[in-house]
Amino acid sequence: MDSPYSTPPPRIVAADLARWILHQDDDIVVVDKPGWVVCHPSKDGPWSSLVGALREYLGAPVLHLVSRLDRETSGVVVVAKHVTAAQRYQMAMQWRRSDKIYLAILTGELRQAQDVDASIARDTVGPVAVKRRIAVAGEPGSEKATTRFEPLAVANGLTLARVAPLTGRTHQIRLHAAHLGHALAGDKLYGADPSLYLDFVTHGWTEKLAAMLPLPRQALHAARLRFHEPGLGDFRAPPPPDLIEFARARMDLDLPALWAKAES
């Protein structure tokens, strides 16, 4: 089945990469990453990942990921061009002198804002090594995690939500959404059937997955990353075309207009 969510994903094209760049200066390059692009370098060559492609495109032997996203999460990614810039931006994030806002489409109808305060631990029992789970109280190795979910529109069994993670744990939004009973639309790992993730890793996007999932990737978009230190920046990525179309077709919503109103 022809899809950018194939295994392995398609190579990045230089002309496309140029269009993804939101901001560039002597210190950083900020990219609006599509949902099918891997952040970290891979064994499949430089044009198979965001960092590898940026190295080739910019002629930079070394780049530093300041922020990163799951392969299927789209939106703002900040990459530093040198170690001094990387340290400055990473320290701002570590000391919570920044905030992130995500756009998400959740399964089910979330009618009021919810804060999820639930620690996260690695799942060492299940068949998928990358999976996380809600931790038992006081569990060794668990990490505190808090996320705020704010519904913007509800329609046809789905919820358009503004999501603010107050901590930055791996898979935090996806896991907390599932913990609420409102997993992200299209989430193969934390949705109703985690075996779909194993099917995807083995076979890519197939007719079987298309019949069981509402869209080929999890409906999560990093829409804004704002730094509170002077000069570090405030970066925004507009809603992506696939989620705009999904919201129109499945929820009868004008996603760009709704999102612009929510962020005004």
C-alpha cells in the first residue's frame, strides 16, 4: 500500500526540506517536521532522517537536537548548529523556561478540561520494548508527569484538543491520553490494540491497518515551542494538511480557523 508510513520511510527530498524550515539563524534551524520523518540519524543514510538530511542540506558536519518528536508526531523541532547554542536551549528547557503546545485529535468525546498527573515507567513486561505505562505509586524508576487536555471541539465521537505537557517524558501525551480513556486517533501503540504497532513495524501501512485505524499516524502535532529567555524565540507550526483533512472529513471542522482562535 503506497504511503509515506512505509517501512522504511521514504527518503527526504531537499526541496521539501527547504519548505519545512520555519526559522534559521547562526545558532539554530527550526523545522516543521512531517509526521512520517524520523528525527535521529539512521543506518539508511543521511536523507532518511531529519538530522541527517539537515546536515547534508546545510553542509554541517555536526548538529544537535534541542527538541525531538516521535516519528509520527508532526510539528516544531529545534536543531542547534553548535554546542554553545545547544546548551543554552537545552538548559532553558531543562529549567522549564519554555513551554510546548500540541494540537491533538482524541478518540471519544472529552467534554471538559482535564489535568492528568500520573507518573510514567517503562513497560518491561509487554511485547513492545518502547512502550511506557502509568506507574504504580512510589515505583522505583518512575518519572513524574503532568499534562493538561483542553477540548476545543467535539464531533462524531472525536475531540479536537489543545494539549500542554507540563513535563517532558517520553510518550507522555500519548500515554496520558490513553489513561484518560481518550487515546489519540491513529495511535498504534497506546490505542485499543497495541499489536497493531508490531504489525506496522513488520509490514508498514497495510490494508488491515487502514481498516482498523482512522488515519495512518497518531493525530498529534507540536504546534508551538516558546522560550521565555530573551532572544531564544517563539516558534509555531500551522496545523498539517493530513489533520486538516481528517478534521474536515470526520468532524466537519475548520481546523485552521478553530486553532487560530484558540491560540489568539
